[in-house]
Amino acid sequence: LFVVCSPIHEKTQFIGKLLFIYPPTHCCFFSSSSTMFALQRTASPSMLSNAKRRMIQSPRIYHSSKKSLESTTQDASALANFPKENPFLFQLMVATAKTSGADLIVQCVAERRKWNEIDWKRNGIFIVFGFCYLGGFQYWLMVTKYRHWFPTMDRFGKLSFAEKLKDTAGMLDAAKMVLFDLVVHLPMIYFPSYYTVKEIVGGSSWNPINWIRDGTSKYAKNMKEDLSAMIKLWGPSDCIQFMLPTYIRMPFRHAVSLFWTAYVSFTRGAFDDKPATSAAAIPVEGK
């Protein structure tokens, strides 16, 4: 068999493939310079072995890449499904990080503190508040208890928006959840807790009774303004929240709370001369 091949590397590749596929006793070819070369079949075991090995190894490389791609896809899918499969843990993480971040925003932006001047003890109180009340108690109230009080909650959350509008029982329960949040939870549970924590952070007394007494008295003075702001923001927000799937409702609430906290910090203006006494960064809502 005679073949015209110019580059030397093409000759080598061609010979390897040729010897693997065809078993003739002699294979000869000549170059562009017309020089004759004879290649004995019996003198090329190593070349044949290399050709076989390259052809066998190629599928292995392909399968390895395929397995790596499948593994990456599975990891991304598991990460995307984490909020749905672990709703309590996910919203607990969001609530804790959000509350800490809100306080850091206030200290760095509103109070203009440098990083080495941040009051980490105060920030630790916000972390505890976000973890225990916002991530713990609020989830128990708005998911666990709501599920018993409003039995259509889970089924309603799985419907499409068009189907939700046709579901009279689900829409009625959603409206009840909004009213409960605005009439019972926020004014009677959250705000007293907020002002009590505010006294813990900025008050001068170490007596828990004083914290509750001073906190509730300040809440009474600010009640009209607080409730007005609450209805303006959290009324529409609740209407959206209770239309969402159950597993995403609390993260949505925490996300809105972060922006609300920054808004409260800036609109309430100047802080006291004692930086540690300012507790405006505590979320002024039940989120």
C-alpha cells in the first residue's frame, strides 16, 4: 500500500492507525522527496500497542468528563433545592445573617464608624434576636401555627397564580393571615419585644423589669407612628408573602425586613451621643 504523506507526524499517526486496522505483512509508503521506506509488520509491536492504548483510553477520558459534568449538575441541583427541602434551616440562616447585617449597615453607614470601631457586643445581641425571635418564634407562629389555623395554606401555596385567584377558600385564609399579622402579631407581640430589646441594648438598667416597663412606655408614645408605618409597608408585603409557596415566605419576609431596617435607620435621623444606646437598627416589624 503506497500513500503520499508530507509531514512526519502525519506519517506516524497514519502508520499507527493502519497497523491496528489492517494486518498486511508489509506496508510501504514514500514521501514527497520520493524516498522509499519499507515498514515490516513484524517490526512494529510497540507502535501497534501504542495505537491500541490511545484508542482504548479515549472513551475513558470521555466518561470521566461526563461523570464530572453529572456531579456538578447534581451539586447545583442540591443547592437550588436546599430552601425547599430545608425551609426552617434556610430561613433561620437568612434571619440571623440579615439582622446582623442590618446592624452593621447602621453602624458603618449611619453612625459612620470604622471597621475597628464596630460594637461587636451590640451586634451579638442582634444576632441572638434574629436567631431566636425572627428565625425561631416567627417561623413557629407563621408556619407551624398558621398551618393549623389556616388549613388551606400549603395547598394554596402550591397553586399557580391564576388558580389561586379561583380558590375562594385559599384566598379567604390568605386574607385572614394578613389580618392576623397586622392586627395581632405586629402590634401586640412584635413591637413590645422590639422595644424591650431596644432597652436591653441601649438602656442603663440591668433589671429585666425595667427593660419591659421602659420599653412598653416608649412603644405607647410611638404607637401611632409605628403602626402607621407598619400598615403602609407590611400590608402590601403581607399580601405578596401569603400568596407565595410556603417554603419561600419567610425568606421573602426577611428580605423585605432588611430594606425596612435600613429605611428606619436613615429616616429616624440622628443617633444619641452615646453610640451604644442607639437601637434603631432592630427591625421595626415582625420580620
